[in-house]
Amino acid sequence: MKKNPYLNNGIYVKPTQVTMGDNIKLSYDGLLAKSGANEVYAHIGYGNRWDDTRDYKMIKTNIGFETSIPVTKTETLNVCFKDSTNNWDNNSGMNYTFEVIS
């Protein structure tokens, strides 16, 4: 099982090994959540060019925000987060990336 390198940023993904065709549970308790955001969206895309970008509204929970994301491509899954006032958490411009296995 691969360790999640973003735990210190409040990013959790289950299962930790992201597989094509699966739905992953993405949890966020990072910068935006700690700054009092009432709504958070996961902005995702695949590969170096951010193909097939989509926004997923996350549900507020007692531990932050959560959503389920279908993994539809075998390229690297890129994730960043935005709130309802368009503040972003993009890991200081490096984004949050997860290798997808087939």
C-alpha cells in the first residue's frame, strides 16, 4: 500500500492506490477548510495538460470536506481545491497528484 504524501496538507484518498475504473473517496481538511470555507470544490484533471477537467462539490463533514470521484483515465490524476469565493489550494502551484494504475 502506497503512503499518502499529502497527509500533512489535510488530503486523504481512499483507497490509497488509485485504480482506473474505481471511485475514490477524497477528503480535504486543508488550508481552505482551516480558513473557514463553507463550500469546497475538488478541481480534477488528468495528465500534464489537465485533460477532462471537472469540479466536484464536496460535502462538509465533522472532519472537513469529502466527495467521491470516478477515476476515468489511466493518466496521473491531478487535484486542487477551490472555495466558493475562488480561493485556491493548489499545493503551492505543484497541485496534488496521484498515480493511476490500470
